[in-house]
Amino acid sequence: MLVETEDLNEFLFIEFKEGNESAFEHVFKANYDAIVGFCYQFIFDHDKAASLAQEAFINLWMNREKIESSNGIKSFLYTFAKSACLNFIRHQKVVKRYEDQHLHQMESNINAEVLNSFDFDSIEFTEMEELIYRAIDELPEKCKQVFMMSRFDAKKNKEIAEELQISVKSVEANITRALKQLSIKLAEFLPAVLVQLVIRYLS
């Protein structure tokens, strides 16, 4: 169950807004599972629901200074998650009639005050995507090549090794190196709990 944000004391909220990682981790641990479950009710895919929940918390961190009160945390998470799910569904264009009816029912059941309490249009995930791609682009050439073939071309380590004429162990070493450097780079902008989540998603 999503934690009631009024339970967050004023000190914790101030610490959260100022970028305190412990305060953010408290919010993350208390709400992550609930946001994943909320997304799942829209898209019926647990892995994608977890990915969209990850985006919601990354954007919460990146936009924390825009949130005016502790109630805004709950508003932000619900609003971002709902919009991200709807965008995903529209993009897929594969919603069955029953799921479509369920979607509209879900929307009508969501408290309007929650949905309208934050200016979602001003929030974009592209900033984080650009950060990740920039970090990848800064990897050593061979390391970047191996990582992109593995993560973006979905090639197996053996296939990469044969194509680049290197050993499988070399492929594994380059992937490990890439993840380590990405972790260090992302740590400059994100709290540790989100870095771990992003790296786990990329792994």
C-alpha cells in the first residue's frame, strides 16, 4: 500500500527536497512496490511496470525541487506512472477491448485531485535518457562497442566474441567495465538506490 505522504514529517520532506539520499531512499522503499503494482494494473506486464516505476522515481528525484509539499510526492508518482502507462499503451496499439474498458475504469477511479495536482507536462524522461547515452558514449571505444552490441542489439556474448574476434571473457570484462563506469557516472546525478536500479535494468 502506498505510504500516506502526510506521514512524512516536515524534516524528512525538507531533507528530500534538498537532495538527501537517505530521505529519498525512505520514500523509494516505502512506495516502489505500490507504484509497480499500480502500473501493472494498466499494462499487465510486470517487467514493463517495474521499468515505468523506475522512470517515475528517477523523475521524482530530478524534479524534487518543484514539489511544494509532502502531498506532492504522492501526486507526482501517481501522475507520472499513469501518464507513462497510457503513453506505453498508445504506442503499443495492442490493447484488447476488455483491457481498454479496464483502463478507462481505472482512470475514472483515480482521484482527480491527485492527477491534477502536478504539472506533468513539464516533466520529461529524456533528460535521464540523454545522461545514460552520454555516459555510454564516453566509454572507451571497444568497451562501448561491446556494451551496445550486448544491450541494444541483444547479442549473446558468444556472438559478440565471434564478430569482434575476441574471447568471451574479454566480452564479459568489457561489459563489467561499462556497467562500473556507468554506475560511477550516474552516481554524480542520482542517489545510490536509483543507480542500483538503473544498472540492474541495464545488466
